[in-house]
Amino acid sequence: MDKSNMPDGFTDHSLWYDSSLKSVSDSASMLYTYKNIVHGYSTRLTAEEAESLGKQPGILSVLPEVRYELQTTRTPEFLGLGTSSALFPSSDSMGEVIVGILDTGVWPELKSFDDSDIGPIPSGWKGKCVEGKNFNSSSCNRKLIGARFFSEGYEADFGPINESMESKSPRDDDGHGTHTATTAAGSAVPDANLLGYASGTARGMASHARVAIYKVCWLGGCFGSDIIAALDAAVADGVDVISMSIGGGLSEYYSDTVAIGAFTATAHGIFVSCSAGNGGPTTSSLTNLAPWVTTVGAGTLDRDFPASITLGNNDKYSGVTLYNGKQLPTSMVPLVYGANASNSSSGNLCMAGSLIPERVSGKIVLCDRGGNARVQKGVVVKAGGGLGMILANTDAFGEDLVGDAHLLPSAAVGQKTGDAIRKYVSSDHNPTAIIGPGTTKLGVQPSPVVAAFSSRGPNIITPAILKPDIIAPGVNILAGWTGAVGPTGLESDRRHVNFNIISGTSMSCPHVSGLAAFIKAAHPEWSPAAIKSALMTTAYTAYKNGQKIEDVATGGPATPFDYGAGHVDPVAALDPGLVYDATVDDYLGFFCALNYTPNQIKIITHRDFTCQKGKKYSLRDFNYPSFSVPLETASGKKGGAGISNTIQYTRTLTNVGALGTYRISLYSETQAVKITVVPEILHFSAQYEKKSYTVTFTARSMPSGTTSFARLEWSDGKHIVGSPIAFTWT
């Protein structure tokens, strides 16, 4: 709704909202009214009613409901936070920062929410602890300072919540929300582990920050109207960071619920972090692409959970497991491929009902990954009388391995090992195998590597903005868990654990959310864009030996389309030297460069703004910490070889460190693009002084589909302010 254009005759916006709704429907009711993120309301209408409503004066847009999907003991040390530094914020300043988590809720009884070493709740906090089934106001404390739930949109679509299956309260019946919350800001818990794996002290990235929970995800998914209501509340409550491990469809920003909500939060000074998605290694599989959102991909840790596999021909392989129950006998066990123990075309995938018990009973079953949940395959094997399972990747998953707390002796293997085991089973008349017990192994190298599931660029909504922004640990992450379900989440899993190990960009997102809170505590005056810039420009793209970060999907070097600016380095981000800052005015210029109409801009920003006629707006001048350079392939033979194109990008740096002189360095893997920077030296004589520079790219035409990469760095000898550059010819 265009709040500034409320028709005469109404004394209150809620009366206007109610009248507009009743004019198109006698039966519809308002689910929510929104005050902060957007001005308006949500309701349930027919297509004809929605069309009629959209034609009324003062209605900016009518957006359809969108369903979104959900996407530790080692990571602090892996990220360099294991030992203290003079740069680290104090516990008191950390306690002033509030992290809002939009997810499946919280399991408040965990020690990860202990508040014994935390001071009083910040005086500016306006949130509340909402009671509901299995959740009382006493469930909150000085650590978990707020908890709300939002279900109106979900119930409008699915009907009333079945409280025998899920709690109509902030309580987490799934585990995902508790895991993300404790990853971001869980208190330190000694002797944490999952079934003996990954033992150590578990703590969130910002272990002294406060946590506020906004439950928006239910058994049937996460609905846009509920997400907007939660964001509306989070802004009013006074959070400093919002973490959303949620992904959905792709659309222009004025039609994207999460993007609209995140913009208003950012305009209020709130840092917003979102998961990049688990659609990798497919190109252009990213979600959450808005430039005011920090989009986080996933990498591995230097920790693994190996289990040995020995075949009857004495070939030995290593797999991954989190099983911790009765082990297989030490003698060889018959081995069968699921495809050979089934009359179904999906037998190789060990789908429910696909295996013939007489063919799997007493045997280890080789199952291909895909088609159904990894842990579900083990349940199918066990139900058929199988003793164990080897879960083998196909070419769709490559060498990407994640651990699972299976319900029978199991080990997951990559494609190459899987192919070798399949070949052995098909060639041996009496194949056998042994699966050994799992262990925890530290110091695994190389690490990190980009997870195969982590969604990849390029950005298909705005190709001139490089996404993802950054990667963080997202594979085999140990964090808090719900008491409502076992570690597999399966109904048949009756085990109760306080911590679980799971994987996804849902896990990498709260790492960055917590690290943003960490930086916010050290630099409370920094804007969300400045914090984002600090995280991006200090990220690393190579190992200590100089080799580039690897992509597990290819086995070769990863690129900025995989990791964005690189892997997060929080200690360096505390002192970045320079930052690329951005204000609401910068985003307004961004919208003008996209040729958005005043109406479309107002949907996102709540502002009456018209792009100036005659003024040149360009995405090339948007002050982003990375560079994406879309180039057109010239027509003609060999992609118009010999034809060149010159374009310029402008950026502005703000000094947030000591006074100094920064010099430019350029690194490029292609000779097809000549890069020049003017000026090559920037002198900063005051804190918060701003200096601009221009980058000129002179590019030869290349065949359509060609990509290449470069890197730009400013350094004063102490700080390196790095930016990736991605070239794409289309």
C-alpha cells in the first residue's frame, strides 16, 4: 500500500486496509498488517479478487504468496578465533549485539543458551518471549532474549496446525533452527559431540551475543507472508543482525519477499545474511541475489569422519560415517548392489519398497546416492534385513561427501570409489566387504574446498553483481539440536542428542551472521555494507602454499562464481583498512540503473523517488566490493575476434584504519582483457576519508560462454583490500 496516498475519509491506515479488502471479498480476512518492512497486509484471495484489488488507488502491488525452503566444535579454531586477539571485541560489547534467526524455532533447554556469564539484556531491546505449546516465557533468559512464531500464512494454505505433529509456538520440532541459532551465537559448551564424534567445546561465532528467535518455517515450508511479518517484528524489536537460511524462487527485487524485507532491515542498519542455496554445482543456481544481502556459499572444514572399507579382493578404501552403534563382524560380509537385489528400476537407489529381502538379508548393500534421503536408504536396507550399507556417489555428486548418523553400519564414498566398488561387485562371483568403525580426523588437507552442493554463479537476475559474496564452513557442522527428533530427523530414529552434525549453505549462513555480530561489536558505528565489505575484501582465495582453493565438484581450482570474494577470515575482517560503503542513496541509484519505475522503487524502499532525467545511472558505478563484467560477444567469425570493447567501473573506498598510502596490484588469468586503474595510488590522511578510483577494462571479443577471472588489490603494506573480477562473454 502507498501509505502516503491514503484516500480522504480514513483516519487510520488499518481502516483503509480493511475497507480495501472488503471491497473485493466478503469472506477474506487479514492475516497480518505490516508497519516496518512494507506498508500493507497479507490475505488469501482468488486470482480475480487479487487482480481487482491491484487496480485500486493507493495499491502499489499485489504479490502472490511464495513458499520458501530451508536450505560448532571446530569452526572457531578453523576460522582463527581459537586464541584471543587485541582486536577482538570485549564480552560486554559483544553482549550489546542481538542476532535474529528466522528459521524453525528453538530448543531453549540446551546449554548453548546458558546465560550464566552474560550481563543484563540491552536496554534498547523491545522484543518479547511469546508463549505457546511447550513454550513458556521462562524459556527465555539473558541469552535467548526473544522468541516469536508466525504461522498465519502457513495455516491459510495448509489449514490449522496439527499440534500433535508440530508445536504452535517458538519451539523447534525440526532441529534446523536450533542448529543455525547456536552456530551463529551459541554459548560455549564443553564436551560437546554427536555420538562421540567431533568432541570438544562447541560455541557460536559470537558466543556472547544475544539471540532472538523468529519461527517462520513449519512442516510444509516457510511462507513469504510469515517471513515478512517476522522481519517486521525483528526491525521493531531492535535486532542488529538477521540470519535467514532460507531460499526460494528467483524474481525481480520488487517481487521478491525476502529481498524487500531485507532492504528495509538494511536501511535500519541491520546486517542481513542469507544462504546461497544447495543447487550446486549447477551454474546460475543461486538464490538470495539482492546486493544488500550477504549471500553465503559453503566450504569444508579441516575435519572429517573417515571409516575404512575393505573389499573381498583386499582393495581398501576410505568413506565417511557418523554411525555409532553395534559394528559389523570383523570377518567378510556378503556384498550386493541394490540394483541386483530389486525388480524395480530404482533398486540402485534403495528406494522404499524397492529391495527384495531375500536378496539383501545378512548382506552389506551398495546403494547409489540420489532420489531419496541418504539416511532413508539405510532404513530401507535395514528393513530388508541388510546388515550394512555403502552409499556411493554418482557423477551428479562427484567426490562431495557429507556425514550422516545412520541407523546401521554405513559409509559414504565418492564417485571414483563408488565406481570401483560397483566394478568389483559386477565382476566377482562372491563379492564381500567389511565396513570399519568411524573416527574423527583433524588437519585434513586441502581445506577448505568448495562444497559441490553450494550454489554457483553467475547471477541471473543482475549479471553485473557478482554472487555469491563469500563462502564459510557448511559441511559436517556440529551445533545444537532439538529434543523432538533424532539426528536423522526420521520418525523411526528414537535417539536423543543435544548436538547434531549436518551440512548445507544453511550452515554456512549463520557462521557469517555470527561473524557479522562479532565485527559489529568491535565497530558498532559501521554500516551493514561496511561490515559486508570487511568480510569480503579480507577473504582468502588460496591456501598457505599459494595454490587456489579447490572445488570438490571438479577437483580443480574454484572460481569467484563458486566462492565469491573467497573464504571468510574474521580476524582480518576486524581490521580491513578500507571498506566499500553503501547507503540508501547508492541503492536508489542501483534501482535507477535497472530502469525501475517509481512505483517499483517504492515497493522496495517505501520512498517516493524518481530517477533524474538526463542523469546517467550505471551498474558499473554501484559501490560493490567485487566486480562482475558482462561482455558481449561481437558478431562474426570466431566470436568477432579482433573487435575490442572498453568499459569503465568506478568505486569509492572509505578509510576505517590508520592513515596511509595504498597502491594497486592487478592479477589476471586472461590476456583478452587489459585492465588499468586510475589513480594507482590512494593517500588517506584522515579516518573515514573517501577516495574514488576508476577501472578501465579493454576487452577483446571472445566466443559466447567464455568466462575468465582477475583480482584487484589495494595494499598499504599491512592491509590487503582484495576484490575478485569475473568476466563473462555472452
